[in-house]
Amino acid sequence: MNIGLFGGTFDPIHNGHVALAHAALGRYGLGQILFVPANIPSHKQKHPLTPFLHRYAMVALATQDDKKFVPSLLEGPEFVVQDAAKVNGPSAERKPAINYSIDTVRRLKQSLKKSDRLFFLIGIDAFLDIAKWREAVALLRECEFVIASRPGFSLRDVAESLPEGLRPSAAVSRPFDKHPAQGDLVLPGLKLHLLEGVNQSVSATTIRAAAAQSRPLKRWVDSRVADYIRKERLYQNK
Ligand code: ATP
């Protein structure tokens, strides 16, 4: 089976995320997409994150109607002992583990069949930082990437975002400048699929700002998510 893994902060999950997932489902014949909210994302956030349970609950609500959409606890809260020497001691200090995609992918792959194909779904904005991710080269080799493209981005932007070592030389990528970011980019040991046509200009940042002003949210999020935000008084900047 072809399986999609879609990670994010989902604070909150919105129509842009769902549109990306729907487009990937059809295009790559995915049998299942796991929506994986990160408890503690490795990338620094500009805002304090809403507790994991609320973000997970919203993902579960927004994915309810599609049998192939699965809310996942793969990056749910986990605690690690800070100092290995104190594992069993009374002073063992535990702190929440940071979620790294490479660990999640490796853990997930242990439960997959050899014949399964794993597709890592990501928006192009997030992909532009991929070289800074932990074990980026290994991650790019572990699964196929589906990058939701946007008008204005070229194939060269994608190629030049790759970590050194995987990045084609400037001479090779320069002509990509004129090519919109679409189609497949196949380089030794990695496969990137560029998914165009997902153009929902919505972000979680906009939704949090609208919620803070008690403005209606239903044009950006599933109505159950909008109701949940209202009932739980999320994003009120108390
Ligand atoms: P924020 O506004 O808080 O930064 P966000 O809307 O970008 O949040 P995330 O949970 O950070 O949402 O994003 C998860 C993934 O979804 C990322 O790969 C991101 O690029 C992608 N994504 C976010 N918004 C859209 C959108 N409107 N269309 C397509 N992909 C998107």
C-alpha cells in the first residue's frame, strides 16, 4: 500500500492541510494518510503552541469524514530522561522529547511491509528549510517526498533547498529556474514529487488571529473544528 505521512503543528488544522492531503491521495494512489501533530516540533515556533491534546482533537475532528485519513499519535507526548547516568535514580529528570521526522519515519517503517511505499507530505514553504532538519539526507532517502507547490516557486528553488551532497550543481539547477515547481525530480537515491494545484492561501496564523478577535472561522476550517475552538476558547490570548 502507498502510505502518506503528513506532519505539522496543526495549530489548528485547516482547509489548506486537508486540500493538500486530498490532492496527494488521488495523485499518488495513497491507501492511507497519517496526520501527525508534533507534540514538540524541532523547529522553533513564533508563538506558544496550544497543548497537544487540543491540536490532536482538532485533527481527529477534521479527518472524521474520510476513511483514508487517520489521526496519528506517532508524535504524541513522550518523556526522556535527560541524564542517562541517572535513569533509575530518584533524581532522574525527565523532559518532554522533541519530535524529529527522521525518528518518526524510522519508527513507522518498522511496522510497514516491504511492499509498502511511504510518501512524506509537505508544503513547499516548509520544504525550503529541509537542509536544516535533523539527518535531512537520511530522511530524504527513507521516503518519497510529495511537495505541495505554489505559483511563483520554480524547480530550481526545490533543487537548491536540498542538503549539500544531494543538491545538483548550479550548472544543472540554473536552467530549472524557468520551470515551475511541478512534476517529479529524481536524483540518485531520492524521489521528489511536486504536487501543483493546491492553492489555498490560508495559514494557521491567520486563523489564530481571527479566533482572537472572535471572528467567524468556518471558511478556513471544518465546522467541527470551528465549534471546538469556540467551545474550548482557544486562541483567546488570555
Ligand atoms: P503556521 O501559520 O502556524 O505557521 P501552518 O498553516 O503553516 O501554520 P503547519 O501545521 O505548520 O501549518 O503546516 C503543516 C504542513 O502543512 C507544512 O508542511 C506546511 O507547509 C503545510 N501547509 C500549511 N498551510 C498550507 C496551505 N495553505 N496549503 C498547502 N500546504 C500548507
